[in-house]
Amino acid sequence: MAQFFVDDDEWGRTLAAVERSLVPGGRLVFDSRDPQDRRWERWNPIDSRRRVRLPDGHEVDRWTQVTAVQSGVVSFTQHYVFPDEELVSTATLRFRAEEELRASLRAAGFSAERIYGGWDRQAVGKGDGEFLVIARTRT
């Protein structure tokens, strides 16, 4: 979720709105990609290409192509090639470092209870390139 908020002000407003909507001591849990993993370096037509079999038996080729990288912001295009057409979608993600996430949570009234390095609760830098963030409202 967090990486889709590219603008810091929008991210901060979103966190503040979530904090106001939770009961005192309520939790916010989300994931974000760890910029140290540099996953986007593998988002190219060769390394990211996959063939997916759909329930109806048809196959789709898919891959991701980075179009720009600047200051932790990565823009990319995803390609989906069906037997009779190609669909593309574009997106931009913001890869925030662990300390950036902690600071934005503090500013919005949360305390970061835990930040793991993956969905199996690994230490940061030892997981699957994700942060799993568990935060709690302070009031």
C-alpha cells in the first residue's frame, strides 16, 4: 500500500486520516518494498517475463519494464500478451527506507511496533525484499 503514495504530503495525510479513524491503541498493518533490495533492477523483459496459465487454459505472457528511476521513485509498465492482443498498464511507486517509514508514522501519531523484513517475520534485510510494518496509535 505505502509505495503507491508517491507524494510525501499525500502519504502523511493518508496516515493521519487512518490514525484518526482508529480507536486508541488501534493497529495499522501494511507492507512496502525495501529500497535496499533494489527489486526494480530485475523489472525488465528478460528477468521479469513469466507465462501464466489462465483457468480457461489460455496462456498469457507478462513482464515488467522500468521506464524511470529517480530518488526512490520508480515508474514502470506492465505488459500482458494474450493470443490476440497486448494490454499494458503503467504505475509509479515510491520506495521509502525504513527510517522514512518510521518518521512518517511518528508524524501521523503512530508508533512503529515492529518492522519485519518479510512476511515470515524475518529481520529487515534478511527477507523477501518487503517491509511488513505493524504500527499502533499512541493515544
